[in-house]
Amino acid sequence: MAGHNGSDWKRQAIALWRIGNIERDVALSALESDKARIADNLSKLGTMDCEELPTFLEFLEEFAPHFLPTLFQAVDSSEAFHSWPRALMNDRKQVRDGARQVFKVAQRNAGGELKALAEKLAASKPRRKRDLSQ
């Protein structure tokens, strides 16, 4: 399902929606077969993912709500504990805001340690890098 860089989340949502309008089972099957890749990207939560992944996850909440809990179970929590907080340190507000949106989806659909991490990060105040030149 992924585009050339694996992070064309809006296009993936549109493709699933279009296929789902014709043959829902095929769209759900494609989603299920791509679960490992999606979970890997969610675990790592890179800058590009923060920008469009929230749209994809929110689409999935409507299109296939049963899929999201199993997706979050497939997330590598040790990787998420390392990479998710880093997303909040990004210089770009759009990336930080996108990460917070991902954390809100995780709060609604994940369980255990991952849900606790998402709750903690979603509630955290924005951090600003200190100016070290002073």
C-alpha cells in the first residue's frame, strides 16, 4: 500500500477508502497484510510520519475501528519509548502537533504501557530548546 517513501499516509487512506467503496473485504485484507509495516512506522514515528500519519489513523478509526487495537499491539513499545518523545522535541510545530495527534489516537486504541506513554506525552507541555549561545 505504501508510496515510494512508505509515508504517503493520506494517499493510503484515499486508496483504502476507494477500494473499500467497491470491495470492503479487499481493502481490509490489504490493511491487514500491511499491518507490520504500519506498526513499524508507528513505532519509529519519524518526522514525515508525524505530518500525515494522524490523518491515516483517524481515517482507520472510522473505516476499520477493530483494526487499531491490533495495530497498536504490533507496535514495538521499546522503540516507541525511545522515538515518541523525540517527536515532541522537533523544531517544527507541525511535527510536534502531529505527534500529539498520534498520541491521542493511541490513548483511545492502545493498551498497557503504550497507552500510558501516549497519555503522558499527550499531556506534556511543549519543550523548547534552550539557546546555548548565551
